[in-house]
Amino acid sequence: MGKLDKNLRICGECGIVYTSVSFTKYINQCPICKSKRYEIIIRKSDND
């Protein structure tokens, strides 16, 4: 996934996973329910 996997979030309301960046703007709320509650997903790779 490259750089996008560093910006993964999980919504605190509906539970979907989304990224906080797109190609055109920074996203600061859930695209489905518009909640601003989230938790950052920390992903470990084989190289870490």
C-alpha cells in the first residue's frame, strides 16, 4: 500500500476503515457517518 497505509483510521462510530488523505485533500472525518471520532491503525510490516 505504500504511503497510504500510514494514514489509516478506524471510525469510532460506525467502525469502517478509511484513510485520512486522498489525492486532492486531507480528510478529517468519516466519509460514511461524518463522525470525527477515530483511532489510528498502527500497521506492522515485515521490515519494521
